[in-house]
Amino acid sequence: SRIVTVAAAQLGPIELAHSRAEVVDRLLALMRQAAGMSCDIVVFPELALTTFFPRWFMAEQAEIDRFFEREMPGPETQPLFDEAARLGIGFYLGYAELAEEGGRTRRFNTSILVDKQGRIVGKYRKIHLPGHAEHEPWRAFQHLEKRYFETGDLGFPVWDAFGGVMGMCICNDRRWPETYRVMGLQGVEMIMLGYNTPVHNPPAPEHDALSLHHNTLVMQAGAYQNATWVVGVAKAGNEAGVPMIGGTQIIAPSGETVAMCATTNDELAVARCDLDLCTSYKESVFNFDRHRQPAAYGLITAR
Ligand code: ING
């Protein structure tokens, strides 16, 4: 067996008034708790350093850019890397990335995978950006990820780390089967993801009562259909007056949830994840080489 002990580190609300230093202190507390439970890795939510700012329309780029990190680690996040290395624990961190690349400024909804020495071993930029690009005042709150971020340009890579094949995605990505399958085709054994999911979805309020069901459904399906562990971590609770779901959980390749948070506050859900559990599914029902028929799937990439 290849055990990776994982802490899903759910965050409760982060308000506009909370400084990055205050948030980093909360992340450090969860990281220390995880290390105290002999965890190898701690997974934080999407955009874990600030409030979920796409809920507001902002006209000024300077105002928007206050929510972005120009360097990672930067002065305010360096303590996370130092403490991780001191404790010998890795982490997944979601944040808003502002990068000067190809002679222009790029803005992404990003996550990084950091190893036990505090080194960044992988980076992912969110591909499925939900919501809308223009101010839509009819909505109780905005969801302007299509305005504030570019579509991720790194694909869905996987990395050899923590003794297995690790992958990442972010929030809305988890609703799309292609996300898991592209990593499944690369032999992924654990997919880590963070999310900020409002209970209320203005275009489809009839779905609201099912928001926790849909959250669990898509991650359990993705895990089982690709014979991988899935770790889904919420920024939860009533943030700036907008209730967001919890539902943080760790899911085995069987599709079973093996650990779950019980609150919508800062809380750890911990599980010992045996990566070898992937094998029994990868070598039988989801033996892709033996059973898949890619010649029949052309529509998936054609459209
Ligand atoms: N949030 C939500 C998510 O995909 C959403 C957006 C909410 C989509 C409700 C559909 C229904 O979980 C982010 N940040 O993608």
C-alpha cells in the first residue's frame, strides 16, 4: 500500500476586511493541526487568500488587482511555505494569479501543489470559468469569473509527487467529466480541488436545494469513473451575505466518501488514502486501454 494521509482544510468565510496576514494565520493553524495528525498534505480551497471577489462588479482594474498575487510565494504567503517545510507537509493552495507573461499581464484563477520541502511542484490554471463577463444587476450577486480571469492555458497536467500521480483542478472544473478523464488518461491517482460554491445560482434557483447533492455527485462520479481519489475542499459559510455550501470531502476510487466536514467553518477532514486502491479499478472495470472506444468519442473534442 502507498498511504498518503490527506487533510481537506475547509475555510469558513473570508470577509473583505480580513487581511491576507489574518487569512494566512488561519491557514497556518489548519496546517499545524494537519501536521499534528501526521498528514502528508493539506488541501486548501479555491481563492483561499481573499474573499470570493467575483461576486462583485468592479470597474477599476486597480481595485480588481488588489485581490491578485503578483508573486508566489510573496511576502505575505512566504510563512506558509516556511512552515510547510519546517513541519514536513505539502499543500494545495488556490489563489488569484497575476503574471507578466509574453509581454502582457495575465490573470488566472490558479492553484499550486507544494511538496514537503516547500517547493512548488505543480501549477494549474482554471479552465472552466463559470458565470458571466458583463455586469448583470438583475442578479442578487455577480459571478464575474469570465471577466476577471483568462481561461487556463496549462491544460490538465499531472505530477509525480507524494509517492503517486497527483492532479489538480478548481471549482467549476469538477462539474465537467472531461476534467477528470484527461487526468485519468494520464494515470492520475489523486485529484485535489478547492471551490467557492454559492447555494443560490441566480440563473437556475430551482437547483439551489440540490447544490450539496450536485457537489457530491460530480466528485464521486469523477473519482469512480477514473479510478482516482478526489479531495474537494470548500470555502464555506455566509461570506459577504452570500451563503456558500460546505460539503468538503475525501472520496476513494470506489466513489465512496471516506471523510467529510460537519460544519461550514474552518475545519479539517482527514483520511489515510491508499493510492493502491486505484489499481483494482484501473485494472478491471476502468482499464482504459482494454475497454474505451475513442474512435466513437469524436464529438467530445470536435465541438
Ligand atoms: N463556483 C460555482 C461552481 O461551479 C456555480 C459556480 C455555482 C456553478 C452553482 C453552478 C451552480 O461550483 C465556482 N467558483 O466555480
